[in-house]
Amino acid sequence: MAIERIHDVVILGTGLAGLRAAMELSLKSNGEIDIAMISKVQIMRAHSGCAEGGTGAVLRESEGDSLELHAWDTVKGSDFLADQDVVERFVELSPKEILLLEHYGLPWSRREDGRIYQRPFGGHSFPRATMAADKTGFMEMQTLYDTLTQFSNWTNYHECFATDIIIEDGLFRGITVIEAKTGQCLLIRGKALLIASGGTGCLYGFTTYSQTVTGDGQALALRAGMTLEDVEFLQFHPTGLVPSGILMTEGCRGEGGTLANKDGERFMANYAKEKMELAPRDIISRAETTEILEGRGFEGPDGLDYVHLDLRHLGAETINKRLPLIREVTMKFLGLDPILEPIPVRPVSHYAMGGIETDINAHTRFENIWAAGEVACGSLHGANRLGTNSTAECLVFGAVAGHEIAQYLKKKKTCPDCPAQRVDTIEKEIFDDFLKRNGKENPYEIRRQLQVIMDRHAGVYRDAAEMQAGLNKIAQLRERFKQIAVKDKGRVYNSNLFNVLETRNMLILAQVLLMSALKREESRGAHSRRDFPKRDDEQWLKHTLVTLQDGEIKFDYKPVTITKWQPVERKY
Ligand SMILES: Cc1cc2nc3c(=O)[nH]c(=O)nc-3n(C[C@H](O)[C@H](O)[C@H](O)COP(=O)(O)OP(=O)(O)OC[C@H]3O[C@@H](n4cnc5c(N)ncnc54)[C@H](O)[C@@H]3O)c2cc1C
């Protein structure tokens, strides 16, 4: 029998979005609102702590930047799929977040004149990556967490793995989690739920993401009857370290780093003459892939051919001051000092533009459910996100969600009940079905094969035959998954079971991604099809919506919100 816990608000995820929302709820209620904070890892181990390069915000209107310019860069970067009302709200709120964190003690990097330093980033027309060297996410997490510790209104459910969201009659009723240290199932109820559980990077083998980023929130939402949006748009970051996939921040190029092929040519001149290495990520990832496919890359291990990221001309002082993490990582992982040698890089799975559908207030279609951060799709990033806009999005829409939920709680005095029989069914499925499975298939092998399929069949360039072949292979994996063995039958710290539940989530999301991509017969942003190489605004200037109905994946579409900027050709 699950142990029941009741709070005002349940927050799934303690990354930047979850922590920022918790801070807003605490500040707004002076610590009165009772919050459950759930994370499958220790609270500060969320992937947000890995964010490196910076957080996008307009701080220098007197020096030539403007909210309008940030909005335009974001809309153009999105290949015109972003909802423009959301973009406008975002650019207006993000500078406030930088100042708020400054006031709470975040040590932003400084210019000589003592003001906050901002560096250039891809697709931005003005330097607006606000940073703490190349450890921005860590400092942001630390500042939010420190601030939260002044309050005692929140309960820390860390190392608790969420398995299911329970919705009944259009209302969130509870979330079931397995507490790692006891193996006990908990039912955590609340008047409102915020889903802030991060991205899907680990659908791919070659990724910048932590092992934990497996799209659980998206899969839980889908299974609970919620709508996912634009899942086909998966960003490849142009500079993943070969062979590990560790991110070499765009800040490297922001500080002046260049890319070269094996002939020593700065090939970006052939793809984005003006912006060169500071073109948006989709364009640079395609350029690198083309160079490699046409034989101008370096031969890498396991087919991971690469190009060079060269920082040598920046000099030791800039590298040590602005990119210390990059130097530490390349030295530790490759024994390579970027002051002396170029770095081997290639496109790497990085960011999910799509996610749980929300409106401009981070609200979903369900009365008491909100979603914010990478798990959500507002849609701020459309078909391609600009660097720095994600941490900023987490802060902005984490705060917006916190504010909206605080308002909602003023009207809602009671917590909706949760039918016991729903919880029983979930517990049976986990402990009597999954935990007891003794089949012949190794779940880790299935997960690895899924990642190989995604690397190969849903990559930088796509076409119908490749994607269909990928879908067929996933269908086979889903069949084989029914025959898995869970070797660890214990209850305490059963990471074996958690990995199996993650793989279940990944299998459905991979299928949704490929099906959405196959249906979208055009090229836009990160979704680039060889068989439909052009953007097609007549047919496809619309968002993909996906739901699960009686086990079947169903598609629908909705229009893009355009306020000021009509789609034009995207040149850099
Ligand atoms: C290496 C790297 C560098 C980056 N650099 C930048 C940058 O410089 N600028 C920028 O704007 N963006 C950057 N990004 C992207 C950005 O960091 C992320 O999009 C953002 O931090 C996501 O935050 P989040 O709060 O949505 O989720 P996360 O920080 O991923 O947190 C997710 C939370 O959900 C919890 N969770 C997930 N599933 C479950 C489950 N089943 N049960 C319980 N808990 C669960 C996790 O434990 C975690 O607490 C970078 C990303 C990476 C990987």
C-alpha cells in the first residue's frame, strides 16, 4: 500500500525551472504554501547544474541592444515556428531574472568597469549571454537553492523516482513515486502540479546530457492523457567533444573560437558568410555534417568523424578566465590542452524544443497542472532554440508558473482526492509485473540499441526511408522489451528497476519523435529532410500535437501565433 503525503503544490523536478517556481511560491506566500519537491537524484544534481555558456537577457539598451531585437533573433532562430506572444513576454521578463539572481548573490562575470559581462552567442545580434565563467547553471542552481533554504515550507523528496501522474475528471489527483532508500511507493497529492522534469537528451547515444535526462515527465504526461507539442524538433549542438559527447559550450565560439575542416579551412564561410561560427546551431550542425559526409572531416573512433574547434588564438588568459571548465574537461578526458591544440567536435544531441503543450502562462489544458522548463513547449523556441534562451526560459517560466499557481491556490481550498484503485493498479504494474520480469532480454541492451537507432535514424539530416526504418526497429525493440529481466529483485536503491522504467519512457518518446518527424514533410530549423529540403509555410506553419488514446498515438495540429514578424527567408 502506497504511503500518502499531501501538500499544496507538487513540483516534479528540481532543476532551474522547479527551483525558480518553488522560490516564487515561497516568496509570494512568505513561506506559507506547502511544497513537495520531487527529484529522482539528489536535489542539486539536476542537469541544470551542467549549463555552461550563459543566460540570455537584454541588459544593455543604452549600448544598442533592445527587447525587440532579442525577440526578433529568437523568432528568426526558431525558423518562424515560435509563438511570438510567448517570445515577447519572455524577452521582457528575462532581464528581471538576471537582476533578481544578482540580488540574491549570484557571482556573474564582470567587465573591467565592474558591470555584468555578456558574451556573444549563436544567432544573437548582440552579446547577451550573461554568465558566471562557463559554470553558469551551477551558480544559478546554487543561488536558487540557497535562497530556498531560508524557507521551511518545502519537503525534499529527492532520490524519489516518479512513475505515474494520476488525472481523473480533468484534475490532477496525485503522483506516484518510488522512494529509492526504502523502495516504498509514495502517493504525493496536491491542489496543483508543476511538471519541471527536464529534457530528453538521452534518447540518443551521443549526447551532452546527464544519464538521468530520459524524458520521464513527457512520457508520464502522455500516458496520463496530456498533449505533447513539436517533439520532432530535437536540437543538435555543433560542438560535442569526441568521443564522449561532453558539451564544448557555444561560449567557446562566443569568445572567438573557430571551426575548421581537415584542410584547415574555416568552412562556415561557405554556409553563413556573415555570422560564421555564430550562426544558429541548426545551421552549423548541418554544415559540419556536410563537411564530414563529403570527406572533409577527420576520421574519429567508432565512426565519430569530427571537425576542429580551435581556441588557440584566444590565448591562455582568456581561456583560463572565460572557459576554465572547457580546459579542465579536455585535459581530463583527452589529455588535450586547448591553449596548444584544437579540440575534436561534432554535432551532438542537445535539447528538446518540443514538450508538454502549455499556454503563455505555463498552464496546460488541465485546470491544476502547469509545466515549465525544458519539459514544456510554450512554444518559445519553435523549430530551433538559440543558445542561452533555455536557462532564461527556466527562470522566466518557472517564475510565471509559480506566480500562476499561487493565484490559483487563493481560490482552491481543498485538495482533490485520488481514487485508491488507480494507485493499486500502478503499484501492481511496477512491483508485480516489472519487478518480477524474468525474460531473456537485457534491458540495458535495449536502451543502448534504442540510442543507436536514434543516432542513426533521427539525426541532423532525415528522410522518409531512414525514419520509417527507425520506426520499424523501435517496434521490434518494444516487443523485445516485454521479455526483459529485472535482475535486482530487492526494493532498496533498485536502480535496475528505475532504468527499466526510464527505458519504457524512452521507447514511447522515440516513437513519438520519429512519427512526428515523418509526418512533417518540410525542413524547418533542426528538422532537416533530404526528401523535403525546403520550408513549407503554406502547409507546415503549424505546431504538431500528439496524444495517446487507447494506446494509439494520435496527431493534431494548431496554428503558430504571429504578432509582428511574418516568415521570411532565414539568412545569416
Ligand atoms: C551540458 C549542458 C550545457 C548547457 N548549457 C546551457 C547554457 O549555457 N545556456 C542555456 O540556456 N541552456 C543550456 N543548456 C540547456 C539547459 O541547461 C537545460 O535546458 C535546462 O537547465 C533544463 O532545466 P529544467 O529545470 O527544465 O530541467 P533539469 O535541470 O534537467 O531538471 C530535471 C529535474 O527533473 C527530475 N526528474 C526527471 N525525471 C524524474 C522522475 N522520473 N522522477 C523524479 N524526478 C525526475 C530530475 O531529477 C531533475 O531534478 C545546457 C544543457 C546541457 C546538457
